[in-house]
Amino acid sequence: MLDKKSFREEAHKLVDWMADFYENIEDYPVKSQAQPGDIIGQLPTIPPEKGESFTQVFKDFENIILPGMTHWQSPNFHAYFPGNSSYSSVLGEMLTATLGAQCMIWETSPAAAELEELMINWLKPLMSIPDSWTGCIQDTASTATLAALISAREQKTNWSINQSGFDTQKLRFYCSSETHSSIDKAVKVLGAGVDNLVKVAVDDHLAIIPEELERMIKEDLDSGYIPCAVVAAVGTTGTLAVDPVEAIGKICQKHDVWLHVDAAYAGTALMLPEYHYLIQGIDKADSLVFNPHKWMFTNFDCTVYFVHDAESLIKTFEILPEYLKTSTRGKVKDYRDWGVPLGRRFRALKLWFVIRDFGIEGIQTRLREHIGYAEWFAEQVESSKDFEIVITPILNVVCFRFNPGGQEESKLDELNASLVAGINASGDAYLTHTKIKGKYALRMVIGQTYVQKKHVEKAWNLIKNLA
């Protein structure tokens, strides 16, 4: 068992290993090459009776666990959306783990609550969020969206469902067919039933058609339903499609419907003034979520949730047992009332470290580099006779496919599925796919913290050679 002395010794070794890992991360396959059962098959089926040496534990980590890891921090990772980290974020997370604080209310760690409040205040003007809004840090966008939709449910029903449960209320929620699956899950969890999640038609850019949204709301009103909330995506999961927040906001105000903006990934682009147009009309919304743990160099988990009316949020979630009553209640922000969990990690610390380490200028420079690399990649695709862009790129995501000509659509799907499988099996890069209007397309996401143009060039050469 580790004691103070051995903890110090092993911790120093671990930090050296961590620095070496980042320095040599490109030597590892980006996507784990493990097959199902490979990892668990090498581990004992029962825990040890007596404690083992840390040396042995770490040896097993290197020999068994590490080969089963996909390296999201590799600059050759271009799949899904990035789950970024950075040196400063890792150091902040180390301190968070060391402090081991349970930051549920101000009393349990005043610095955690007040630093969280400061991070919200820092981000609002940078991201063109209305000054009258406030917010908090949640674990994931799924949790923040659930909080938003439960708040919408309670506000719409005068907080009756929290008190008495569903009765005859027939609440309806709206999003596009391109919206993240967390919306479906949230509607299930909050008790409305996924049958009451209405998927609105999209245009050629895969963004919600406002006229279709209003038509569906009116139809639901005529049928006795209660329109409750709309989720507008600023950056859908598949293609980064952007729903028109301004037009949707006007419809929501007209029909007294909560508007939640899901900017989980693309919201980081709001750190760039030239992309503030993405949320034009945000003053007509009720809440917005974005994830610094995706594209803002802050390791998982760290989700920022902005809300127009904090009182509605608190009224929805507050519960005050005797053991949580404090003399400071009402004078401070007790964030355990701002969402689902009672327990809360000190997430603001690593975000604070990152912003201070990079500086706003450094963050903006890195984001613009990533967008520039994506523009270069799109140019390569467009200039190649055997490849094509499937949908107009936005920010740092390019959706494309191999199309050598003369092939049926079904054959093209097979070719591209085989291509992405070959890319990932090589270990030299990792891409994922999506379906766009029925077409199988590869997604090239260029957003890893330390990615450089040479890595994008390497990926393009690999793609061409395998194709």
C-alpha cells in the first residue's frame, strides 16, 4: 500500500511517464487495435486478497490497458469530435484530484463556487452571450440539455409535474432530424415520452426549416398538445449544420416555447468574433450549452451551461434537506441547485488554468489554425478527380467521400466503408463516418489541441493511397 514517501516517488515517475507519453504519442496506433475480449482476457477474474505493489499495477497498465486505449490526444485523431486536453488542463485536473473536494454548495468549498461564477462571467462577453444571462459548469451537454428541458417542462406547467407528476399534460418537444441523440434521451428521462419529440424537416444544408417548425407547433396546438421546448443545434453531430436561431427564437417567443441552443461542439467557435453570427438571435433563447472539453483544450468533463432565467432553473431543481441548510444561503450561488447532481467536481479549476495558460489570443489563434487546416483539406478533396465534398464544410469539419466514377450508390457506400476501415486499421489516423441524405460520407475533424498541418497532410496522403 502506498504511503506518503512512496506516493511522492511514484507520482514523480508518473509525471515523467505522462510527459514522455505526450512526446511520443504518435508512436501509438490512434485507434486501439484490440479485439473484443482482449483486455478482460488478460486480467484476473477476481480481485487480489492482498495489496500489490504499485510497480506491478503500473506494469499491467502499460502492457494490458494501454494497448486497449484509443488515443484521443493524438494529433492524428480526426474522428467524432475531439475530446481535447492540454498540458495546463492536465495539471489543473491533477490538482482537482489532489484536493478531492465535494463542491456541491458554497460552504463546502467557497473558491470552487466563486471560480465557477467567474468563468461564466469571463466567457459571456467573449462568446456574445447576453450580459443578463448567468450559468454554471455541468459534466456533459447531455446533462445540461436535460436540465434545460426539465426546466422548460416545469415552467410550462407551473412546476406542477415536479410536485404531482404527469397527469393529462401532453407536452411536445421539437428538434431537427440531425440533432444529437441526447435530445431523445432527455425527453425519455424527463417523462414526456420519445413519441412526443417531434423531428422537424431540414433544408439542403441540414438546418431546421423555420416554417416547418411553426407549422408543426400550430398542428400540435390544434390537436390539444402543449408545445414546450425547441432544441436548435449550432453544429449538428454529423455535419455541423447550424439551425437559424433568430427565426426559431421568434417562433418560440410567439408561442411561449422554451428555446435551448445546443452548441456542444461548435460553441467554442464563438470565442472568435467572426463566428458570433452563428447565434444571432440568442437574446430570444432561454439557454445554451457548449463543451470546453471538446474543442477548447480542457479535458473531459467540462460543460458550460448558460441560462437566461436562473430562478426557473433553481426552482426546478432545489431541494433543501436540513443537513444542507447554511447561514450563507441566498447570499451565494449553491450550484447543487442548478442541475441534476448533488455532488459536483471542481471543474472550473482546469478551465481557469487553460484560459490563463493560452490566453484569449492563444485560444483564438489555435482555433483559426484548425479552421484553416480544414479549408486546405477541403481544397485537396475538391481538386481531386476521385473524391468529392458531400456537403458544404463549416468550421473544421469536412464531410467527403471517395467517388471514382461509374459506380452505383450502394457500391460507393461499400467502397467508403472499406476505406474508413482501412484508415483506422492502419493505426496512422482515425476517422469516422456519417450518412448525409443517404450517402455514406467520411468525416475529417481537425481539432485536436496540438494538431499541425503536417498531420492533416499525412492523413490526406493516407486516404489517397488507401483509396
